[in-house]
Amino acid sequence: MIRFILRRLLQVIPVFLGTTLLVYFMVFALPGDPIRALFGDRPPSEAVIAALRRQYNLDQPFWVQYGLFLKNLFTFNLGVDFTGQPIAATLGRVFPVTVMLALEALVIQAVFGIGFGLIAGLRKGRIFDSTVLLASLVVIAIPIFVLGFVLQLVFGVYLGWAKPTVGTDVSWGTLLLPAFALALVSFAYVLRLTRASVIENSTADYVRTATAKGLSRPRVVMAHILRNSMIPVVTYLGASLGGLMGGAIVTEGIFNVPGVGQKLYQAILRSEGPTVVAIVSVLVLVFVVANLLVDLLYAWLDPRIRYEK
Amino acid sequence: MKSNQDTTHFVAPIEETPLLATDAVKMDQAPLSLWADAWKKLRRRPLFIVSAVMILVILVVAFFPGLFTQTAPNDNCQLANSDGAPSPGHPFGFTFQGCDVYARVIYGTQASVMVGVFAVIGVLLVGVTLGALAGFYGGWIDAVIARLGDIFFALPLVLGALVVTQLPFFRENRSVWTVIMIIVLLAWPQMARLTRGAVIEVRNADFITAARSLGVSRIQTLLRHVLPNALAPIIVLATMELGVFIVLEATLSFLGIGLPGSIMSWGNDISAAQSSIRTNPAVLLYPAAALSITVLSFIMLGDALRDALDPKSRQR
Amino acid sequence: MTTSDVRINEAGTEANRPLLEIRDLAITFNTSNGEMNAVRNAHLTIMPGETVAIVGESGSGKSTTALAAIGLLPSNGRVSGGQILLEGEDISHAPEKRMIELRGNTIGMVPQDPMSNLNPVWKIGYQVKETLRANGRPGGPDDIAKVLSEAGLPDAHRRAKQYPHEFSGGMRQRALIAIGLSCQPRLLIADEPTSALDVTVQRQILDHLEGMTSELGTAVLLITHDLGLAAERADKVVVMYRGQVVESGPSLELLQNPQHPYTKRLVESAPSLASRRIQVAKEQGVEATDLLAPASEEAAADNVLQIQDLRKVYKLRQGFGKSSDFAAVDGVSFDVKRGTTTAIVGESGSGKSTVAKMVLQLEKPTEGRILFDGVDTSVLKPAELFKFRRRVQPIFQDPYGSLDPMYNIFRTIEEPLRTHKVGNKASREKKVRELLDQVALPQSTMQRYPNELSGGQRQRVAIARALALDPEVIICDEAVSALDVLVQAQVLNLLADLQSNLGLTYLFITHDLAVVRQIADHVCVMEKGRLVETGTTDEVFESPQQDYTKALLNAIPGAKLMLPPQVA
């Protein structure tokens, strides 16, 4: 197991380096003055530009620039934004909100996705199954910003069950509606994956053998069908984090949630390139680490992986 | 020693259990290739018929929008009609700018469909080529392509697109083609991974070894035997991605970093409609519905294809 | 179980009441093409403590019948007629609750494939424990270890903490036997319990199973495709054909005096029972010269293939850059005479397939040489290799994997001709028709696709493709192992005919000694990468020199059964 963790860690490092290098290269190594180019036609004050030049060490050779960029990233020295505020401080304020939102969305999509997927898989071909399957296609097809507006309009404005926007009042309760909007996207995939894997495992030989041993149906379903079906689903949940982050930008914008996504959205609207790059780099870091954790969870779920090689 | 029952030597009457020729070839059905078999299954699936008809309609709308509306989408915008209710000839009402919503929905089809189709073509070219090379040749080619894919894979689509759109080149030349380029740049690894997996699975089949020992060259084996057999999952993913890319384009346009405002597209219209969502939600809902229906058609088609092309569902 | 006197009067007066009686059983499946009768009018009787075998080909309904007895038919199948009486109680439509009571406790099961029947995510001990607990027995660590060690697993306490993937195939099958017998059922359904294992392991496990069931007085319903194995292990044999019971009776009597034409055919074709080479025009006589003798100049001319000190070493990765060497083939030398069949026999991991791959020039030897017609194949230039490929052709094991599913039969057989630019379109089509005739397939098969043909027919197509370029040597890698007995016999006969008509040389790779006896002139026995014994087929079969060869021969099911001469 320790070997497996080490091996995975070793594999993550080049991916992380490569990804950050890619981001950095695209922004800073192209011809022209990157700082001015990043702001487009709305140049900020000279003081900010000077601060940014220092931040990104543009007078140094490329590799030194990149090395210092990485160092800054790991020490959360992310520079200043358009108004001269340190980005790290802003992130420290907004990050917990987004973590709450993403966690809530993750729980919602896992609970509903796996639950519906299991029932549909066990009742393959029945009305429940076909209905859920068709509904999941519809959910996949509707973009998150449309879903967000519809939920906001229906539950927030017309029915009045929840506050249509979150604003400064951040709590698990107020985040429920945006979390639902965020969860709906991956929910359908979780459901379909669970269903497919439940169907596959239901016909597996070891499930028949488990039944032949005299186990009751609920035990066969829980200990053998569902347990084994979790392996691909957990992997997918990990990969869906990337989608959740992208979705958070939209969702937080619609519901006015003061999180990372909203900050990023505002930075885009105001054409604040350096802020966008800084936040995206941190998010990529989070994504890579989260995927590493999911991989470990995967190894815990599937003993065959642990002992590989 | 044994009971009577035990020693009974039972022989079934031969007329009831006639002996057939060993391993006779069944000749009762017409020969059926795998594609013909899949087509036969598809034809009977309502999901396929519905989605195929919808896609046909969408394509016609995209190429000949003039057939569906007399109103030019931008010309007759009159502020007097701002947020106006539906009226004869204007079934969906008017936008905040006083433009006809129905006409804009019709004319917005083209941009979305174009982005979807060309992005998928690009992803197929890049992803299938790299994935097939990596899977078939293995070794260092595989290692390089796999690592490269991992790096792009670690960049979530929307986040990656955010960074890329900040680049001066993409900022200054925003058009349908830059959006397509961004999507291809970020989305090829998934296609490459899928192709690589499918190719590796086929590569180990005995018929590949048989072809090699016949003297068929490696590249010919790849082109004639491996790729055709790895095609099914690629087609399914490409169909679904067509829908996903349309959503991505709309999301980027919604965020203001996709298609420029001068191009009529559903994403831009939805973005513009945000401001009046409480007062006139219809302006947002019509393009949203058009977008969703389009995406749904492609995803449904992909789903139907997946079932029809699934090797497990095939008769042996 | 072998001998009928093992269970004399064990159950005393109850002996006349059958433990399981199947009467007029009919089983129907709902398929996309409508209802299909998988089993009709099946009947069999199992007395307490008795072993009954159902024998049949794939699709004969033998497994379906057994699954119905434990209530595990697939969800699209149902019992549509007849009765399944367990000690007089009809359980054919019993509620699921009743079946759960019976399973494990009264009816146990040992499934077919040890690789897929243990859940990979649970420890072996847990999988035993849940069986014990579900049937109301104590499931402490000692109880689990007891169950496992009774099934012949040494070091049971430690083994219980391991996962299935840490077990070999034979050990997994023992674990499955342990689970099947853990609650001491009165009836054990054993569905091809050893068909996925090597013969020597197969024998050990069947012996152990036999010992355990006779000690516990468990009746066994044994499902097998192997008539020899059935006759050797069971008191009674039931023969099924296309969903019906065609014949049943005491094992030996049925073998010696088969009545139904199907049973007769089965007895004739069973490779484990036939004892001699398929006789064709072999009378021109290839003398049984000692293969180990150093080849003289004249003899060498006669040897189409000469394998000299062949060695193949693979690097096994052990993580973190370390690797160890593993010799899959180690110092193997033998010659193959033109126009004869040489068989390489060995169990899994013996290196026999690696030898085949090297002869086919699909893998490079680490050391040693392969001479084809006296020319060292390792120095062939690409153009020469291309020519070599015309002369040496393979036929593989898996009839489902060896044909490209996207190619129709015409394109499949034409491909070698096209690749080597033989003839024009018309002459190639003529050749394909001839080839189909040669392998006894109708010419109309040309337009078909592989998925429309049976396993045996695909194997014929593979043979036709191999023959297309008029090769001299054909390498058959387990070419008949996946086929049903009768089809196997048919394909073996075809191969023998082709050899005598075309003067082909075969290198026949197989794990099945019984098949070797039918087809080979010379035998090479391999074990763990080494050649342990070579000789003519008669020498090796009649006076084996090495212990390993003897063990292999002993393990052939039904080898020791006495059969009337007209059958043998």
C-alpha cells in the first residue's frame, strides 16, 4: 500500500509540473509584453504594473521565472489584483465558501446518483429504469447556467422556498439551491455509471455464487453488487471535481455566492489576466491533489490495484 | 447392490431426439456485417429515430435559417418593442433590445452547430491519431503521448479555456474558429485515451497476430484491422462530445469569453438575457430550450449508438 | 464415488427415497427472438450420497438443468413444466425465501471458473465467513480456518486473510469447494469444477472433492463436457443433447454399451477414450527415429524445422526500476520432420506457446537458433521474412478471436493472397472457393461474417486462411482446445486429411495429452520452460521415462477405464 502511494505521488509530480508549466508558458512566454497584453485595452495604474513585474520576475530568464512562479504558488504568494489587493488574502476569504459549495454538491450527486442508479440497475428494463434513464439524458443536455436560472426562478422567485441569491449570508442552508444546480450536471453521469456497473456486476459469476451460498438478497446487493460497483463510480466522482470547479464559476455568478468562482468570473469580466492565472493555478493544484486522494480511495476499494507490480 | 431405479438404463426414443449433423452452417438468414447488424438494431429504437429526425431538422435550420423566418434577426430591432410580448409573426416575443426572439433563436443555431461539428472533427483528428499511435506502437511513443495527455487532462475544461482565452492571440481574434481551436486544444486527451484503450484491446486479439504472421505490415495492420475494430466507442464518444462541446461553447459565451457579441449565438443571447430574467424570463428560456434540445439530440443519438454497437449485445 | 460399494446401505431404509428427483423438467428462456426451450423432458434421480454426472456439449442444457435445481436460473429463464423434487418437496416454483433457506445448508454449489467466482474485493476468509453466518453457523477465525484446511488449503489462518488475486487457480478452486461444502449440504452441484485448471491440478482437486463428499455422505450432481471424467467420477451418467436427456444409466454400462446414436458418437469421439492416432494415408511411413540423436547431414535435409538451444528471457518489472529475469523457455532443442506432426505438450506456464511465437517469428529468441529448411531464421532480411511467412502459417486457439469480426469470410481468406499479391481478383476468388471446399464449408459461407458462424466453423475458416498460401508448416496453437468434443474430432480429422493430401508439417501446441495421442507422431513434453521428454507418440504414451510425463498421463480423465475394443 505504501509502495502504491509512493508510486502515485511520483506520477503526480510530473503532471503537476507539466500543467503549471503549460499554464505559465501560455501566459508569460509568448512574445510581447505579457502584463500589458493581459489587461487588454484597459491598462491599470503604473504602480500595479510595477508590482506585477516584480511578482512575475519578468526580467529573469524563463526557467527562473517559472521556478519563482512555482515557489510563489506553493507559498501562496500570489501577487496583487487590479486594485492592488493581495490575491492570497482574497482567496483565503472566498475559498472556504467554494469548498462548502463543492462538498455539498458532491454529497448531493453521490447520494442521489448512486441511489437512483442502484435502483434503476436492479430494475433494468422496467418503467422506473427507462424513466430515470431518459430523465438523466435531459439533465445532461441542459447546460448548468440554464439549470441554475431555472432553479433560481422556480424555487427562489416563484415558490419562494429558498433565497434566490446567497450574498453575504453563507451557510449550508443558503448554499443548498446553488449546490443542487451544481450537482445536477454530474449527477446524471454518476447515475448512469452506477446503473451500468450495477447491471454488469449483477450478472457476475461471484454474485451468483454469493446467492448460491445462501445469502439473503439485501446482503448480496449490498456486499457484492453495490460494493463492487462503487469502484468506477468513486473514480468518476474524483474526476467530476474538475467539472464542479468549472461549474462553480457559473453557479456562483448566478446565485451571487461569494466564492472563488465568482471572484474568477469578476476577474474575467474586468479583464484581469494575472488574477485569472493565479486563481486557475491554485485550482489546478487542488484538482491534482484531489485526484491523488481519489486514487488512494480507489486503491482502498479495489485490493487488486494495491498489489499491482 | 444398487436399487432398481439406480440401474435403469434409459434411452430416449430416437424419433423424439433426432441427431443433427455436427456443426452445420446455418443458412436461414442473410449475411450480416457488424455495421448492418447495428443498423438493424438502430432502426427499431425510438430513441434513435427521434434523435436522428431532430438532428436533421437542426442541421437544416443551421444551414438554411431563412426558410424558417422572414424576420431578419438584427434589422428590425426597435426599442419600442423592448421586452415585448409575443405577437402575430413574433411568436416568442422581443428581447430587451427589441429584437425578435424567434428569429434570433433560428439564426443562433448555425454558430452552435458549427462549433460542435468542427470541434469534434478536430478532436477526432488529433485524439484518434495520437491515441492510435500510442496504443498500437507502445514504448516511448506511448509514454510521451500519455504524459502529454495527463497534463492536459489535469486542466479542467472550463478552467483551461479561461486561461487560454486570456492569451493576446485569442483575445484579439475572437471568432468561431478560435473557440473551436480552444476546445480541440483542451479536449483531445479524452478522445486519445479512449482510442488508446480500444486499440490496445484490439491489438492483443489473435486476428492481429494472424495478420502479422501473414506478412501484413504494421501500418496496414493498424489501418485495416485495428482501427476499424476500435471504431465503435470512438463514434459513440464523438457523438456525445458534439453535444458537450455545444454546451461548452455556450458556457464560454455566457461567461463573455466565447464567441464575440457580434456573432449571433444562443450562449450570447442567454448571457444578454440575464439582466431581464425576473421581468421577462421567456427571452432566456427560448434560446436555452433550443440549446438543450440540440444537445439532447446528440446525446440521445450517442446513447442509442452505444447500445447498438455494444459488442456484448451482439449475437455470437 | 468411483466404485459403487463406497456408499452401500449408508442411508439404510431411506436409500430408496431419492434425494433429488427431476421429472419432465422444461425450462424456457425469453430471448429477443421469442421464447426458446432450453430444456425439455429432462429427468434424473440422485440417491443420497450418490454421484450423478450430466454430460453434454455447450448449449445442451446441462448447466441450466443444474441451476434450476438450486433456483439460480438467469432472470429471463423460468421452469415452464415438470417438477424438481428435493426429498419429495417440489422446489421448482418455491418462493425465494425457501430457496435462501435451502441454499448453502441443503444444496451447495461449486461453480465453474475459479477466476470469476470469488469476489475480488473481499478476503477469502470473509467470503467463507458470510457463508457460515448466513446459514446460522459459527464464523470465528478458527471455524473459517477449519473449513479452508479441510478443502486442502495449507496454512489456512494466513490464507484466510488474503485476497483472491493472491491465490493460484487451483487454490481458488479449493476455496470455492470449501465454501460449497462449508455448511455440509446434502447435495452438491459441481458445475465443471475443474475445466479451467491444468490436468494434474484437476486430478488432485477432483480426488480431494471425492474424498470430502464421500466422508460427509454428500450427493454430487457433476456437470461436465468430458465423458471420460464423468465415467471415472460418477455412479450414473446422464447424457443431454439439445435440451433433452437422450440416455442415462450406470456409468460403465453406458460407456461400454451406448444405445442412443448421440451417445455412440460421443463415445467414439471422446479424445480421452480413443487411444490411437487418426489413421490416414500415413503408410508411407515415417520411422520412429530417435529425435535426440545428433542430426546427420542427410537427416537434416528431412528436418523442416530445427530448434537449437532455444531460450527466451523476459524481464519482470518489480517496481522502482528493479527487474528480475524469467526464463519462459530455457534450452529447448528438437527437430520437426517434414510431413509429420510434432506436438508440444505442457501445462500453463510451460513455455509451449512462447516456442510457437518464436517459430512464427513473432518474438525474438534471447539465445539459440531456429533453422527453417536449414536456414537460420534470425538473420532473415525483411523481404526474406516476408517470403518465410508464406511458408509457415499459424492457427490459434480462440475461434472467437482469431478472425477479424469486420471482415467477411471471403476477405478473411483472401487477405493472405492479396497481401502477397498472388493472382488477380478472379483467380483469388477461385482459390477461396477451393479452400472452402477443402475445409468442408459451403461456398456460400463466403459472404458471412465470423459472428454468424460457430466455433468449429470459424476454426475451419482459420485453417482455410492458413492454407491459402500453400504453406509447408502449420503451427497449431491450442487449435482445437476451445471446441466441443464432436466438433473437435471433426476438426482433428480435417487436419489429418489435409496433412495426408497436401504433405503438411504440423507443430501442434496443446495442453491436452488425449488430443496429442490422436494427431501426433512425435511428442515434446515441456515443464516450466524446459523440455523434459521427447519421443515418438507411442514411446511417450506407452513407456514414459520421466515422472512428470507419467503424472500428466495419469491425469487424463478416464484413461484407465476399460473399454471394449471396437470403441478404442
